[in-house]
Amino acid sequence: MTLLIETSATRFKYARLVDGRLMNIETLGGGSSAAEPPWASALARLTPTPRFVVVANGGPANFKPRLAEWIRRAWHVDPQFVEPPAGADVEAPVERYLALVGARARGLSPALVVTADAAVGLDLIDADGNRIGGWTIPGERPMREALYAQTSGIAAAALLDPAAVDGPFGVNTSGAVQEGARMAIASSVAAIARRQDAGVPVIATGRFAQEAVRYMAEGPEIIEDLALEGLARWVSQGSA
């Protein structure tokens, strides 16, 4: 059995790859930044033991040796980590690269692919699947951190209570900061999408996909596991 793993700072996903198809996809919170990661206990319960493990590590670089050591101890398998090839359309983060692989595998061309996690990447592919444009905007967390770094009073107030919102509006400091960042992201994505040729569909993926495309005039397609599909395609094509 081949096990595919996709990590980010906020999520940990894994699935079995059987005859080129993804099976038993699981998504865990916490990601690579969790103090008590849920992934260790979840992987420990997997049966049968995987013979091959392929990892797309979108978390911090120091998570890679930690995960690799756990896999070696648990299953006596050396995992393979995905590295976008030299000259790839998108070299980093790996989730964004694999989302494009997944979009092409589905025949979703032309399209504007929005990959929304810690940062928000937008990649425009033409009818032949070639990347012809790209944009990167900060995600919600770096926006909040930049604000807090310069306005300690807002940071202190935001930490007092969890975010409270009424529709798209914050009704306390934490909620106002959260919704302000989300509105900035969604407005930027909508503005970029409007500048593209009419009829180019928007495909969104990543943990914050719903928030990133909520101001789109035309309903975008949300594909939750597009990067994981791209990883399956990457392995099935013999890249692993």
C-alpha cells in the first residue's frame, strides 16, 4: 500500500493510493505546527502497514526530518518527499505546485486556480494547461501578525476574547481584525479574477478556499483535495 501525505502549517492530510485512485482521505487539524499533533496517533492506527510513503511537506522545513524519523521508526520505510522539478511553473509552496498538477489532470483548463492557506496563490492556466500568470497575496495569519506588530493595543485587545462576528462584520476587536483580513483577501482575489478573460472558471482549494472566493460574482468551484489529487498524479506518472 502506498500512503500519500500532504502537510501544511494548519492541516495534515493523508490517503491511500490504490491503482492510481485516492482512497480513505483523512484531514486532521493542527498541521505541522501543533504542539500535540494528532497525526502521530492517527498514522499509528493505519493498517496494513504502508510499503511506500510519499510526502508533500508544505509546513516548515524543520517538520520534514521530524516526520521522516517517525515514519522510519514506525514502519521501517524511507519516505520520499516531493520536490517540484527545476523550472516548474510554481516551485513553492509545494501545495500550490500540486494544485496545478491536479487541475491539469482533471482537464480544468483554462482556469484561475486559487490555493488558499497561510498565503494565497493565484495561478492562471491557458487552454493547454500552461501557466501564463501568477499572483501571491498574504494570508489571514500574516496580515494579523503585521497589524499586531505595529499596534500592540489592538493585539492586546484581540487576545482578550475569541473572534465574534455578525455576518461579515466583527463585533469585537478580534472579530474585526479577523473579518478585515478575510475581506481584504477575498476582495483581492475577486479583483484579480475580474481582470481575466470572461468565461475563465475559478477553481479554489486549500483550507481557506471558501473565504478566499466569497466575493466572486460567478460561483467558483471548490475542490477540497486538489493538491492531494495532484500528488496522486505525480506518483502515478512515475515521478516518485
